[in-house]
Amino acid sequence: MNRSATVFLREEKRDKTVRITGLDKPQISSAIEEKWQRIINLIARILNVPSGLIMEITEDSMSVFLKSNNGQNPYKNGGCDNLGKGLYCETVIGANSEFLVENARPCSSWKGNPDVKLNMISYYGLPIRWPDGEFFGTICVLDDKRNSYDETFKELIIEFRSSIEKDLEIEIQAQGRGEQLLAINKSQEQLKMIGDNLPEGMVYRLIHGPDGTRRLSYASEGCSRLFQVKREDICQDANVLYNMIAPEFLAPLALAEKKSIENSETFEFEMPMTLPDGETRWIRWHSKASKEGDTFVWDGVCLDVTRRVMAEKSISKAREKLETQVHERTRDLYESNQSLKNEIQERKKIETNLAKSEGKYRGLIDNSLVGVLTTTSDGYMTFINDALAKIFDFETSQMILGQRFKRHWRYIKDRDRMLDTLRKNGSVINFEAEAVTHKGRHIQILFSAKSINNEILGMVMDITELKQAKIKLQSAYSEIK
């Protein structure tokens, strides 16, 4: 028998009716439930977030089906909240897609949602569906601080969601038959496959004994691709990995491990490791420490970040070379302009003495290299300085006064995006766009603005030459490479 529920999409401010778990669906078995509990615990550990949840939707509420068993989780199994309040999970189900809120507090649409009262200001979630498309609920993580969630972690949650949906399919297939245990074992193998196929990475569990010994109780098959060694070898002897570490990194690594143990905090470390064939790779280790009896356990992932590290080093070298060139040219310019120094200083003294009250600030604006303007809320310019007139190829500022600035945007969608940001945040900072001057010349501008008392105060910089210089720099860098 079909069932439905009505969810409220907070950002769109509308209701939507969706199909949910029908009465013909089977109950989730205890074996599957235990597996899901391990999944949500592992997600919370790896992502280092206070809350991981599997939520179930009913005809009138969202309820906590399972929660991660970490002490910081403010939610309780079986806890529920009525639909229609614009919960994070309502949007996930209503949109039938992944949903991310990095920080709800400054967001007008989300700062008032019920989870913010629990200090859960960051959210990432995915819908969980039965094979026929009916919604079971969501799998999600929440954080008490701003979090954009690394793409690798998102991929991991997506894979776990796929495993859960496979379990739902298995539950249906096993319904009324004595094949449930076999199906669960198959699903467990799929979960193992997720870890084994993690791109450029390995899922692991490292145990630190009370006597200081370390051993890997689990390592996914990714270890052979990442470290050129067999899983059995590193599980038998963790020193197979530790012997690959550059000597100068051993002491900082030991200190990071000690700090993680003492404070039960996230272990995060990057270091170069030399593989059996002599290749050096940079590896990022990310795990969460927990205590089990008298031992400490790290559940986490390690990722190959060599390409990122090498790119950062190349960029650093290019930046140093550019800074050297800039320094040399600046020195030449300084030497060529030294004869004008006295005249410039004298002019500054005269300008300082003449500047009074409002005239002083007007002078600063008019002589600025930055274009300054004020407009009404509908875009008519009430003030511009000479720099702005020059940027847009006008001979005097009076020639543009009273016009609408809208005509100088090359793409009206850029203006609309800028105004939308201005309405939401009250200000716009470093908004890049293409503009058209009075003479039809296309220029690149950097636009910043603030809304004050139904007026818009804006500043415009012509960054055309800077953009061209960057292109030349990139071209020169490519030639260097």
C-alpha cells in the first residue's frame, strides 16, 4: 500500500508531496541495522564531525533511525521532528539530490532552521531510496562549525549511501525467504569493495597498544596501489610502512601521534614516503583517535597528494621568480623617478594644507586611481569621480552624471548576480566582470559596493592590464616548464 508525505522546501518556500516507505516494505533486520551503525560511526570518525545520522521519513515526521555513537552527538535514536518546518533533510528528499549548507548562521534561508538551535550549523546529506523510488530517508553529517566537506569525503558518503540502498534491495529480495544472511554477507563484501576501490587512497585501522607497539588490523586493497606492498605484509608488520618515512619526519610524526592519543583528537599529517621502487610520494593521513580498553585506535584514510604538493611547489617557484623580476623593475623605476621625489613631496605638502573638511575627502576621491560612484537604488549615478570617468573613456565626470550604470555592463547577468549578492549580504567585494566604455572598448573591472540608506556606494578598478599580465605570466611559466 502506497504512502506519501509532504515536505517543505525552505529555500523555495513551497511544499512538495513525495512517496515514502510503503506498508509492503520489510522491516530492517538487526544484522543490516548493525552494519548501518558501523557505517555511520565510521563516517563520523573519518570526517571528524559531531553527528552522523541515518534518518527515516514517515507521513508526518523525520525521525532518527540511527545516530553515530560519539559523545558529541546531540541527537537521540528515535528522536523526531514534525515535517513542514523546513528541516535540512526535507530539502534533500524534496529535491531528491545531495544538499550542502556550509554555514547556516549567515544564510537568511537557513539560520532559523531547528537544527541551528542544537548548534548544528553545517550539513551535508543524501537521499536514501527503496528500489522502486520510494524514500526511506537520508544519510547525513552535521557539524558545529563551518564545513565545506572535502570532495573525497563526499565520494565516500555517496558510496556508503549506495551500499545502504543495496541493503534495501537485498531486504526486499530476502523478504519471505531464508536467504537474508547470505544477502547481508554479500552487502558486507560490497562495503569492503568500496574501501578497496577508493581512488588514490586506502582505508585503514591502526591500533596503538599500551606497550607502544603499532599494528594495522585492517587495510583496504588500495595499499598495493598506494605503497606497492601487499595488504597482508603491512597488517603483519606496520614497520613496512614506517620504514618508508623520511627520517626527518619521524619525530614530528611521533609528536602528532602522541598529541592525538593524549587529546583524543583528529590525527592529520602529511609527509613524503619512499616506495620500494624508489619513487617518493606525498601521503596525507587523516583519522580519528578513539580508546578501546587500554589501546588506542585510529580509523581513517590516507590519500596520495603528490600532484597537489608538486603543483604548490611549482607555483611557489614561479611566484619567487616573478617577485624577483618585480623587485628588479621596481628598483629601476625608483632610480629613474628619484629626481622627481622633491617635487612630489612638495605637492603633497600643498595638497595637505589646502585640504579642508569635506573638500579634503572630495579631493582624495577625485585624485584616486580607483573609480568611485554613488547611485540610487534603481541605478542612476548621483556622484562619480574623475577616475571613473577616465576608466569609462569620458572626458569629464559631468558627461556621465545622471546616467544609469546599467548600460556599461557587457553582460546583464553579471549585474543581476552582483545585485543579488548585494541584496543578500549588504555588500559586494572584488566582483569581477566585463564592462563596455563610452567608446565601446571592452575592459575587465573589479567592483566592490555597499548599500547605505537606499543608495549604493561603489568602487571600480580597471584590471584589464592585470588580467593581460596574468595571461602573459602563465604563458611565460608554460615556456619555463
